[in-house]
Amino acid sequence: MPKVGIIYNDIKPIANEAAHSLCDRLKAMNHEVCLATGVAGILGYSQAGKPVCHTPIDSLVPPGFDQAMDFAVVFGGDGTVLSAFRQVAPKGIPLLAVNTGHMGFLTEIYLNQLNQAVDQVIAGKYEIEDRVMVRVQLYSHDRLAWEALCMNEMVLHRQPLTSMCHFEVRVGNHAPVDIAADGIIISTPTGSTAYSLSAGGPVIAPGVPVLQLIPICPHSLASRGLVFPDSDPVTVTSANPESLVMVVDGNAGCYVVPSDRVRLARSPYSAKFIRLKSPEFFRVLREKLGWGLPHIAKPTSVELP
């Protein structure tokens, strides 16, 4: 019996309804269906002064989601998609992302296309697009205290955000550098269209095997974005006495004290997106972010009176 998973944002009625409707349809087609919410992939935030709760990456996989699962469908916005990939990436399960949110930059289809899209996937008429994911780990006194899978970016800043902070960053085996800024962003190519884009970083096509480091409001004309191979691990420590706040993909985070170190490295797990036609990144940029659209009226040949 074919096995399919469904992950949905249970606080959105439209996603809840669509998920259970698809579940009934798949069961009527003699498919085994496993349902899960996207909440399990949202790791939450630790609280200052309390021990960091270490949730191992592999423990986020929902019950029943395993290598025998043909594919999974996720209903929600980009936040739910990010959460869902934390849950299924360790098992290599491909996801069909259905937009029930707003922008839906990471989603493949809209809700009114669902039935046709699912039939196409069941028939095997789709492609898999692999997106790199990063393992973010916090070490406290050389003990692993917190970790998460990251598909967009890791942001490290001091509270309040407008305060200046000094970060010591080591990329691979290169000498460490000191960055004075409100914070730093380390993003994947997928995350290059998210927070790092707003902070002045470049857009990077998904297939390029790189990461990028973007200072947030740096206090130096010499501090600019850096693009480097994703095979190089990154270690970040604080050069300030105050604690920092680390946020991963905008929905998980923890406090980082001066004696801690943050380590990022390419994960062996990847995000497997189901694409119903060949991926066309520039089209998505144009449709979602308006990239490349003409913004100045072009002259036309008009006869003057």
C-alpha cells in the first residue's frame, strides 16, 4: 500500500480543512496516510537564565514518517514549509508544498491546483529539487547544548537589536575576523531571498554550493557581505560580555553567552522539493519579488497633433 504524509498548519482553518480533505481522498485511493502538524518542527525559544533545551535533530521526525513514505504534502506558508522540512529531511522524504499563506515563496502550488497536482505526483510525473540545509549547533563548555536544521538563515544579535556588538567569525581554516555590527546573518542560497536580501545581501541561485555572511548595519565601511564554499564550516563567538540571541529560520532560537560558540556546517540532509515542472528560479523571483520587471515606461511611437 502506498504511503503518503500530510503536514499542515493547524492554526489556519483553511490548511486544517484541506489537509483532512486530502487525507480522506488518499485513503479512498487505498493509500496509507500519516498526519502531522508543523508545530513539532518549530523548536521555540529558550529563556534567559534557564537551561537550553537540546532537541536532537533526528527526534523531530513525526510518527509514521519513514523511508517507506513516497512523498508528503505540506499545507501552509513559508514558515510551515521550513518547519516541515526540519521534520522530514532526516528521512529524505520529498515535499509538495501547497500555499495557504501569503507570499508562499517556497511553495509549489496553490490550493485550487491540489487535486491535479497530487494525481500528477502519484503518477510519478515530477522532479526533485534538492536544497542545501545547514546544521546549526550551540556548544557550551564544549558540550552540545542546542541544535537545529536551517534552510534559510541563522541570525545572531544582541538585545536590543540596535546595540553594537563584536563578533569573531572563523570560516574554514582561515584566520578569524572581527565584525562590529548590530548582528550577523549566515544564509544558504535559499535564504538569500529572505532576511539577508533585506540586509543588502545578493540573491544566490539555489544550485550554487555556497553560504553567505551578511553583517547587519556594520560599523565599518570595510565590513561587507562574504560568499564562501558551503564545504567550509563556520564558528562564531562573541567578543562582548553581554549575551546574544540566536534565531534560526525565524522560528527557533536560543541565548548565547560569551563562553559559548556557534558552529554551522552543511548538513548531510537536504530539503527535497517536489517540482511539477522544471524549476525556474528567475520566474519565481519575478512573480514573488518583482525582479527584472520593467519599472520605467518605455517610449512608444505616437503621432503628435
